[in-house]
Amino acid sequence: MENILVKLDNLSFSYHTLSGETKALDKLSFEVQKGEFLAIVGPSGCGKSTILSLIAGLLTPESGGITFLSENGQKPGIGYMLQHDHLLEWRSVWKNVTLGLEISHRMTEENCSRVRKMLADYGLAAFSHKKPSELSGGMKQRAALIRTMALEPEILLLDEPFSALDYQTRLTVSADIASIIRNAGKTAILITHDLSEAISLADRVIVLTHRPAQVKAVFPIRLTLADNSLLAARKAPEYTSYFNSIWEEIADEKA
Ligand code: ADP
Ligand code: MG
């Protein structure tokens, strides 16, 4: 069923620096469905982070546009999560995850108890009063996600959020975080250079070309899972064939 939440329409953007102009995006178009978990893969420097910054409103399109089709006609709330957790070392975990609420004067009892519940649900309740340096890499990423979710965004923009984690941690944390986002019914756009991660977590994978990025291929992902765990996704019978098809598109782009 078509239920578009974000529509990118012939989006173009260039960076202007003293040394010249870099065309990052040239008439890029794609859509994101409400509640969808979309993964974007593509060569380094092709414009992936630029796409997220444009969606977040941190950059303004040179031409073309981004339309948000939320039910109330207003721009949906957007949460942005980056590779580094950017937790503040001088604040406790609790003070970090409620930072956005504090800044926006929304430290209501209701919001605080929602954040407390997330800390409990995601295994961080006992660490509320600890400093970020006392947490493992995976716990820090979960804390960064809770901080982002505290503001109840409808759309989550994830820019290689797991790439600083070691392989084992990355497997569990990425599956955890994707489940949290799915269970909360959010829409997510995940940028990753890890094809396995894209296939195991996303409903759809978009492969981009070299800069300026164009959509090279789109793969809707349907995996037969033995159980409901995203960790099992890599063992699904369809997994290898998706991996090979997406790999071919990317390898072709690298050639
Ligand atoms: P990706 O996330 O796919 O690696 P980016 O969106 O970060 O790519 O960047 C796309 C292109 O724009 C790259 O060639 C990069 O060097 C250039 N670029 C990114 N940010 C800036 C900036 N602030 N000033 C100038 N050029 C930039
Ligand atoms: Mg990037």
C-alpha cells in the first residue's frame, strides 16, 4: 500500500568552497513510506550524508524539493543519529538522554517517565547515574538512540550509526536498535556501507551511483525468518541472493 511520508523530487545540491564547486546531488528522486525502514548504500563521497542533512533541514536544496506528507500536514519531527554517539562526558547518562527535553523545556513528568521506561527496556536503568565513559560502546549507542527518541521524532535519520562499534557488538546493537525503532512504529533512513546490515535490517535497500548520486537500483527485501529476531536474518534462505545482487550493483559502480 502506498503511504508516502517523505518525497524527494529532483533534488540537487552543490557545496561551494574557495577551491570550487562540488555537485553532491543532481536531480535525485525517491520516496520513503510511512513506517518503512529504508537503507541507503553507495560509494563513499557520493552524497549520502548530504541527503540526510537536506531531509533534516540543515541544508537547503539548490533546486528540487522535499515534501513531507504527514497526516496533520505539518513537518514531522526528525531525529538524527550519527556515527559517534556525541554523549557529553560531564553529564550522567540520565542528563544526556534528557538533554533535548531540557533544551526544549519539555521536562514534563510524562516525558521523563517515558525516558525512564526506555532506559529500563533497553538495559540502561542501572546506569542512569553513570558517566558515558563507564558504558560499553553498544550501551553508549543505545543511550544516544534514547536521547534521539526522547523527543518523539516520527522520522529517524541514521548516518552510519554502528560503524564505530566492533563487529560482534555491531551485530547485536544494530539488531537491537532496529527492533526498538520498528516497535515504536517510526520511519527510519539508515545509511550504511555494510550490505549485510542493510539487508538484515531494512524493508528496502536503495543503491546509489557515484557522485552526484542517482538511484542505481532498488531492492525490496523479504526474508523468511526462522524466528522474529533480526540476528537470524543473515541465515534466511533469500539472504545470499540479495547480497550477491546488491554487491553486483555496487561493484559495477566501483569499476
Ligand atoms: P557520503 O556521505 O556519501 O560519503 P557526503 O554527502 O558527505 O558523501 O559528501 C558528498 C560530496 O560532497 C563529497 O565529495 C564531499 O567531499 C563533498 N562535501 C561534503 N561536505 C562538504 C562541505 N561541507 N564542503 C565542501 N564539500 C563537501
Ligand atoms: Mg557520509
